[in-house]
Amino acid sequence: MELHFLRSISQTIPLLKRDPEAARTARDSLDLVFHMSNILETGLDRHTLSILIAFCEMGLNLELLAAVVKELRRESPTSSFSTEPVALSR
């Protein structure tokens, strides 16, 4: 799974570098997801959200992914999952 994820990311990054429109769309999408995440007070940072989005694009089961995030929060409350919402720069 991890190797497949790394391959997927390594194939996507060069495409974004060559296509500024695709890079802008990806940034805008991440901004929107991050804004929604803050409204819902999930405490997820941009990096974590981008990983979750990549997993969704790979076709992972959303309910399973949500269960994994919840379990990780229970096991490691001081991880990269912030407990306070982050203010948007816009």
C-alpha cells in the first residue's frame, strides 16, 4: 500500500510542475477542503488532508479511512492532528 501511494505521488508531482493550471486547481481544492475541515473543527492540517485526499483518489474506502483516522487520534492525541482549528489566511 505505501509503495503504491509513493508511486502515485511521484507520478503526480511532475505533472503538477508541468501543468500550472493543474497545480493551481490542486491548491484551490486543498484550500477548499482545509476551509471545510476548519469549519467542521476536525483539527486536520493541510499535509494530513493532502494525504487523505491522495488515498481517496486511489480508491480507498472512505468509511475505512475515517475509522483509521479516528483510531490514530485515539492512539496518539499529540500527533499531527491539531486539537485547535487553524485560522485561514484569506
